[in-house]
Amino acid sequence: ETGVTQSPTHLIKTRGQQVTLRCSSQSGHNTVSWYQQALGQGPQFIFQYYREEENGRGNFPPRFSGLQFPNYSSELNVNALELDDSALYLCASSFWGGYTFGSGTRLTVV
Amino acid sequence: DQQVKQNSPSLSVQEGRISILNCDYTNSMFDYFLWYKKYPAEGPTFLISISSIKDKNEDGRFTVFLNKSAKHLSLHIVPSQPGDSAVYFCAASDGDKIIFGKGTRLHILP
């Protein structure tokens, strides 16, 4: 079985810039969720997509947006980056409750 | 190739008894291990962690045991309560990335 792949693995951006993170879902999984894990904290739920539509969102501002494509891969876009956006971003694909996590993209905002 | 394996997709335990969730890993570079609990439509919540220099860490009803020679860790919940019904993820980190298992769904029976 294929796993969940996230790209890039590491990224450095400047405050105010925009960033796009990518996630390929496990084959057959139609739901993808994104999480932000700041240093020393647990993953915080950003949003979830099911069949290309957002169907759940955590407490994150609108500058965090996403897309899910027909092949169920997805993107997380963050506009107007702030220093506090520095974190590990995780995506997980799921199907009927079985989850597969990617290993994350470490974003550093300077 | 799964680096972190939770071989039991689900587990049912009587309320008041001990719940034991198991996790195996393959990468000897992992030096920090974590357990997360997840309710539907929420992000994983950090439960308890253990460093590779220890073999046991206890926090209230939750105890994590690490057997480095066997590359195995387990989470014990005593006594099990109805609110413990959730999906539990084992995760391992080498300081650079974090790898999650697929989760074990725990059902606490009345």
C-alpha cells in the first residue's frame, strides 16, 4: 500500500510571504485533514476535506485555506505568514476512520 | 514500509479493567515516543510521552512502557473509563520528523 507523502519536508519563508504545502493521500482514502504542531505541543486541527469540500474546521484564521483534488491529494495554503506559523504541519488521509499520517513539513518563518 | 505499527485496529475493554494498547517500531534512531488520543472531527490530543532513556513513564491512570531491545511500547490505562473510548495513536520521533501509527480504536464497554 502507498503511504501519505508530504512535500516539501522542510521550508523557510519570510514573514508576510505565502506558502503552499502538499499532501498525497493513501490510495482509496477520500478524506484528508491537516494539523499544525507547534514545538512542544500536540497537533492542532486546521481543517478537513471530504471529496473536495471542506467539512470541518478548527480555530484557524481564513488565511489558512486548502484544496482537495479529484485524486484526493491536497494542499494547505497559508497567506501573510507570521512568525507564529512556524511549526510542523501534518496531513492525514482517512477512510471510514482508519488514519494514515504523513511525516510532516517543517515550516520556519523568519 | 511502516516504521510505526499498531497491529490492533480495535480493542474492547470492560469499564474498570485495564486497557493495554501496543505499538512496535523499526527505526532505532527514534528517541522519543508519544501517545495521542483522538475524538471524531478533532485533532489528536497529546496524552503521554517517553524518552528512550527511560523504560516507564506514569501520569495518573496512564502509563507508557518502553522496551528498546524489542522496539516495543505499550500504553496502559487503569482503570478504564467510558470517556477513554477514542482512537489512540502511537508516534515516534527522531527529533526531525514524527511518524504516526495507524491508530487503535478503543471501546470501553459498560
